[in-house]
Amino acid sequence: MSIEGIVGGLTKAEARGVEQVMIEARGLQKNGGDLLNQINSVAPSAANYDKLKAKGAEILKSIGYDPKKQE
């Protein structure tokens, strides 16, 4: 699965936010989840973590996409 398959036309920051929401909803494969990412897209310690994650969730909600559902 790729973000482009879900939503396109994002800025780099928006894509990172969407990706982080997906990581937290679906989990990294190395931790038993189903995403191939090796690391978080946005470090939880980053100053803009909450802002990027909120924007990512807003984008997914605006297109009616539930990141917890298997696609």
C-alpha cells in the first residue's frame, strides 16, 4: 500500500502526517503490523508531531478513509 494509492497531491509535511497516522493505526511490520516502514514518519519527540498527525488525520477523514480498515 502507498499513500499515493489513498490520496495524492500532498505536501511533504502532509504526507508525513498521513503516514504517521497510518503507522499508528496499522503498525510497523517489524512490530507485528502490516506497514513496511522501518521507522516512524514523524518522531513522537518532534516539536511538530501533534500538528502533523492532526493534519494527517484530517486529510484521511476528509476523503472518508479509515486507516484501521484493511484495504
